[in-house]
Amino acid sequence: MMKKIPYGRHYITEEDINAVIDVLKSNNLTQGPHIPEFEQAFADYIGAKYAVAVSSGTAALHLSVMSMGVKPGEKVITTPITFAASANCVRYCGGDVVFADIDPETYLLDINEVRKLLVAAPKGTYKGIIPVDFAGKAVDLEAFRDLADEYGCWIIEDACHAPGGYFLDLKGIKHNCGNGEFAELAVFSFHPVKHIACGEGGMITTNDISLYNKLRNLRTHGIQQIPELRKYNPGVWYYEMQELGYNYRLTDLQSALGISQLKRAGDGLKKRRELAAVYEEAFCGKSYIRRQTGKKEGHAYHLYVVEFEDRNGLINHLRENNIIAQVHFIPIHLMPYYRQLGWKDGDLANAENYYKYCLSIPMFPTLTIEEQAFVIQTIDAFYA
């Protein structure tokens, strides 16, 4: 197969294109009516009260940490197996990132390791926890909420991999990722390989009206947009900067694309789960597989991760056959920046062991039956 098969790919339809063209023909390219429409539609999809559209998932994380009031030297716990932004957002505010190890079965932040950190320190040492719905597998936020409340911590859910994902509680009740039940804030990304692609873009969801208003200020230079919340109102022309914010706004062009993409988000999620079931069956019991993402209730399957023996050799073999698999992720604590802050090899054994074997193989809604079969056959051939 000569055509390259990436690990992820965006899917743009004629409806998407027409939605963007309509905005190009309108009077609003940046701040227009599609932004609040997208926010409302996304909040409804997730099941949250409020949503704030921003320029990227990283911007969403940064503003979320800012809105929780993180100050220099304050400690926040997160996972090492995620994109760097999940940790960097704390550093942007001058806070200290403390990594807790992952559960080797789920690849998610291990609540028992987080509990060890909290128990070992005086109450108040840690200000917050940022769990990540890694690869699309939802974190059990109900359990994290109980732990966070016990130690006075807030929670920001990094749900960038999991719009449409959910977990089941002990009673079998479904809880959607990012719906605000157990976390003060949740963040999503609209990067091209994500479930909803806007080129770039992000969203913050919450059920807290005060956080919602604060986030709206922070994304637009700290300028208060609601007249009733301004300190002064000398006229209709007046605008008021109340705090130091950023230009983290999403455009009307991107919002129109997001609205169009959101309309078929359910279909894309269904297709991802079908592809995952095929992979799970194909790799079940294979001697060269240490562990695979597998079919799990509520999984959104942004990624399909498999732990392979001789992972590095397999990557080269796949690329020789035009299959572009990827490693997700290099443990953040082993990045040179975080090493200089004191982290080192051996600090987080489960994350480091996972990193030796992990590989994300192609997973996107337009992956064809023939392409997926070729991926599986090519992997089998390498080990044969």
C-alpha cells in the first residue's frame, strides 16, 4: 500500500467547507455569532452548564489554572503520560508540578499514588489535581473528587482526548467527560487529529458561573464584556480591563467549522469504537503484545495504544510500509526542562516502563477496512 496511513487524520466534508465559506462571506471573521453558538452546542453535547471557546487546548489549560488562582511555588499534581501542556500550564503561573505515577493497566493517573503524595504532606501543600482522560479512557473522577475534597484540592479534568467519553460509577450510572459533576473545570482540544477539528482551538467547560465569567475575561485581555459586572459604565462605547488577561479567542471561522464537525461527532465516535473492536480481536493473545488499550466501556479512542515487544524496530518497519505510528507519550518528567527541575530516571517506574513499549497505531474515522487490515498484517509480518 503506497498511500501513507498516519496515526490520526482530520475529516473535512463539503458541509464543513460550506460552513467556513459562509463565514468568509459574512461581516464577522473573528468575533461573531458562531462563537456563542458553538459554545452552547458543545456544552449541550458534553452535558455541562457553560462552555468557553479559546484558541487552543493549551490556552484552555493555561486559563483554567489561572482561574483557580495558582501562585508561584504552589504545587499541583498531574500525570507524566500526557502532552507537555498538561504540566506546562502550571509552570506558566509559576506553580510547581508534581508528577504521580500511572496505573499500568489503564495508563491513567493512579489515584493511590496521588493519595500517597497528599498523605505524606501537610494539608494545603497541594492546591490542585489535573487528571487526564488519556487516549480517550475516562478517569473515575468521582473517586478523585472524594480525595480532592478531603485534602482541599481543586480538579481540572484534561479531557482533550475524550469528548463523548464517559465512565460508569459503582451504580452503573454514566458520567460524561467534562460535564462538571466532579471537576471545577474541564478542557478540550480541537487540534486536527482530535474528534472535533477546527485547525486549532479549545474549549473549557464548567458548572460554576463565577469561573465562567472569569474565563471569559481572561481570554480577552481581562476585559469585562458584561456591562452589569463593570465598575464603571459611562456609555455604550465603554470597555473595561479588570485584570491581566490574554488574547486566547477562537475565531468565527473556526467556530463555524466546529459546529459543523460537532453535528457528526457521534458518528465519528461510533466508528472509532468499531475500529478499536477490530484491533482488540486481531491482537488478542498475540505473543508480541504486552498490553493493548482494548475495548472498554465509555472509551472515546482518540488513540489506540498497544505495548509491543521491540517497539522501536516495529516503528521502523511500519514506516518502511508507509504506516506512521507514533509514541504517546514520552514521560514529561524525563524531558530536559523537567529534568533540570530535579526529576530523573527511576522516579516513576510504571510510566517509564510503559514508555519502553507503547505505540499508537492508526485510529481515525476515515480509516478504511482495507487500511486497517493492512496495518494488522504489517505488524504480524514484522513479528513473524
